[in-house]
Amino acid sequence: MAKNDLIGLAKSGTATTKKPAAKKPAAKKPVVKKPTAEELRDLKAKETVEKLLEDSPINTLEKKEDLLELDETPVEEPKGVEWLEEQVTLLTQKSEALAAELNVVQIENQQLRSGTDVSGSNDGEVRKVVVQLFNELQENYIKMGIDNQGIGNFRIYTPGFLNRMIKFFPFLDEVKRY
């Protein structure tokens, strides 16, 4: 019987025929698109911005807990007559100090306009020594005369002249560099 069944099955073709398996569509690989130069530049720019803003307070936006809230309606106590008298006294003192300062500045201004020296340095002595130095130079120039070409024979040699100036103006010794 087994033979009959096998032969019958083979002739009928219904029981043993295999149905063709449905082909699955081939999995499409995603096409990797190469980024353009602009996209590369944008990506680099985003990375740079993120790197720069890592520790910035703009990015974190942390709320500070140290803030104090003030009452919007402060209660002002009425200030009495004593407070007002105190303020008038303070302003009067400031006014007197400014008036004294103004007087000092006016006196200095008048002295400057009249030509007197405010600092108190002795300008007369300096003038006297400068005139003496000028007279000495003038005498030497006249004494030496002129040569055949009309050029003066008097020559000033710098080291000697500078030493002579230091003799007349002792304060120049502090700035001497030669």
C-alpha cells in the first residue's frame, strides 16, 4: 500500500509539489551621500560653536540662587524735623568747603594773571644767572672776532659749555648724562 500511495501521490502532483517561495526584495542599502563642501563647513562651524560654548553661562542658563527679592512696597517712615535740620547742616558744611576752595583758586588765578609765581620759587636768581651766562658768551664772541671769510672765530665746545651751565645752574647736575 505504501507503494500505491507513493505512486498516487506522484501522479497527482498536488501533495508533493512545492510552491515556489516568494522572493523577498533585496534589501536596499542606503545610499551614502557624500557631504558637499558647504555641508562640511557647516558641520565644522557647529562643532566649533559647541566647543566654544561648552562652559559659557549663556548655554547653561543656570539660575542664581543668591538673588534677594525685595518688597515692592517699601514702607517709608516719615522723616521729622530733626532729619531735615541735619540735612541742612550737612549741605551748609559742604557749601562752606566749596566756597573756601573757590577763594583759593581765585587767588591763584589772580596771581597767575598778574605774573607773580604761585609756587614761590625764586625766579629772580635764575634770571640773574642766565643773564650772567649770556654776557659771558657774548663777551667771548666779541673778543674772538671774525676770520678772513667773515665767519666768527668763537667756537663753543659742548662739554665745556655744558659744564659751565652746570656751574651756573646746579640743578642741572641731576640730569647730566655725559
